[in-house]
Amino acid sequence: MIELEMREQSEMGKMQRLVDGKLGIISELELLPNYHDLPQIYRVRAYRNPLIDRNGREISPAVSEGFGFKEELLPAKMAAVGEVIERYCSTFYKNHDMVVSSYRNITSEAISPERIARFSDSQYQREGFVFENVNEDTVIPWVRGKSLVDKRSIWVPADLVFLVQNEHSHPIRDYTSNGLACGSSYWQAVYASLCELIERDAFFLTWLLRLPAPRIKYTSLRGKSIHKLLKVYQEHGYRIVINELTTNLNVPTYLATAISETKWPRVAVAAKTSLNAEKAIKGALEELAGVISGLRDDRDRRPEFNPDYLGSHAFYYADGERTELLNFYLESEEIDLAVNEFGHLTGHEAVEMIRREFNKAQIDVAIVDLTTADIREAGLSVTRAIAPELQSLYIGQPYLQSRRLWDLAAKYGIRKVEDLNLEIHPFS
């Protein structure tokens, strides 16, 4: 099993300093009730206190809740707190080394906007489309980051880093938390950031290209906790399909899908990436229980379907009326899990292993340290990883201007947009 630098008790001790009903960044942690017919994981919700400046204006308007879904209580609390903290840190851009310039006029190395997986020219030209195309002459805000591959300083488009806009913002694609993570050390945060980048890229390449994603045979799974989770799902009417999505980055990535003819939701999905294959599968199964529970919690107030609202995507599939859209991976061939074994890995060692894979794939990643002074004082770190070529979480429209997407598409004989899978994806 991969173990990162800090023990869970120590990590939670750091995070607990931030929880206070009046003065903390987080006002409270709530333990949500479980459903009897699902794995009995811990579901924790963290609430952020409103942050108001001297003029009565809210400083940090980003998402104010975080969730954690784990078999153990401490990791669930840590996940919920971390989700709030990472979004908190990603709203403060004024304390960072930033410039406003075009790519051509910037004085040192920067990520070319034309490398970014983004919307196509025809998408940007649609009437009412709120995003703006950029090129190397477009004046945009930049924030300084560091290359994962060779540690050089590099300017990164700020609109790919922060969850809020400033007066110079140029919204290139959806503002999401893709590649944003909190950890008990800088390297643990970077590791989590990279795993999320890889997970989202793997899923959306698989989705858009309907890639063959082999199903994992249960008999090849060795972890007792995985079989325990699977048993509970099966005993209560859910069939679980586990698909491998691992890309050329060679970091194990798995998708777990729950399907039922008697339970609601009829369909739900979750994915996870980890250097340890079985840890990734267990994480996906835990997340899946959280997704199902969340859908049930909100069933009576489910949003009217809107493809441009991420929260409605999972509901789009929940009634089971569109399960056939998932058959390209639900009915794929079965394979044995390729088990990988690691000894004790520090966060830095784990990041180094992933760095080598990005280097082999000739894909650079920029890391931006977003840790604010108060979060650093609490002993935590928040980072954002930006790999411009990778596919990213999108909400309504996919990122069709993507060399990585079309290079892979060509290997499967796909050369036209019309041949892509443009159905609503099931992630929320």
C-alpha cells in the first residue's frame, strides 16, 4: 500500500485547527446518515464560514461545502475538510506573482494558449457562448508556476488556476476544481493533484472516443476490503462493473459503475486514480457509495435537467433510461487485474514516479502552489496541477480543440466530430 508522509491522526490534527463555528475557515463537520442497503462508509460534510471583508463583501465566493466518503472516519473528515480548503485557497489571486500580457510579449517561458485542450473555433462562435477563444496575441492574466518535469519556472494562464475571475480574466473553458488538491505536505498535495488530472483525462478520453475499457474480473481482486464493499452492493441489488481506464501515463485508473433493476438510482458512476491499483479501485467503490447516497438525498429536489449544470448530469442517468449509452464499456471484455506492489512511498517519491511517466509521454505539467498564509500556518498545502494537453472535466460542451484527443482518435479511425461520443457524460 502507498503511504504518504503523514499519519492520518497528525493530518486531522492540522485540519482540526481550521474548524470553529465563529472563527474557523470551516464552521462545522457533519456526519451524514447512511443508507442501510449501501456499504457503511462514513459520509462527512464540511461547511465553510462566510468570509467577509471590512466593506461587508464576501472575499471567497467559491463553493462553500466539501464532502468525504471513506470506510474510515478520519480519512472521510480529511477529505471533506481538504475539499473546502482547496477551493478556499483557489479564490485568492492577489497574493501571487502575476502579470497581464499576451503570450508573445511575456518576458519568460509560458504555456502557449494554443496548447490548451479547449473548445473548438466553431464552439466559441456559437451564439451566446460565454467562453472566449485565445491565441498567442490575446492579453490574459498569468500566474507563475513550476514545471513538474524539470522544475523550471513557467507562466500559466491564470484562468486555468483560480476559481474566480479578476478584471483581466479571459474565460477559456469551464471553471472547475480539476487538478486542485489539499494535502498535509506540499508533495502530498501535488500527488493528489496529479492523480485527479490523470483520472479526468482517462475518463473523458474513454468517453469521447468510446474506448475499449476492459472489465476487471472479481476473482483477480485480492483486497479483503474491496470484496467486502462488493458483497454489500451485490446483496442489496446492485451489480458493480469495474473498468480499467489507464492511459499511456501508466498510472492505474478505474471506473466503478453501479447498476440495479430494483434500487434507485438505477445507475451511478465514480472513478479514482492511484499508483496502487487496488487502492484506486477501493477509492472508486467508496466514492460510488457517496454518489448514490447524494443522489438519494437530493432526489426530491432534483434539479431540472440542464446540460450546462454539472449537478444534473448524474440525475440524467439515475433513472436507468439511458443505460444503453454506457454499454460500450459495460459490455467490454474481461481481464485480470494487473497487481502492482509498492513499499513505503513518501509523497515526494510518489510524485517522482508520476513525473517520470509524464516525461516519457512528453507531456509537461505546471504546478502552482496556492497555499495561503493561514493554511500554511496550519501545516497544510494546496496545489493546482495544470497539464494543458490533457482532457479536463467539462460541463456542457467537450473540449474538441485537443491534439491529444485527435491523435488518439486517429488510431481508432475517428476523424470527424460527428463520430465522437457527444452524449451527456455521467459525472457530477
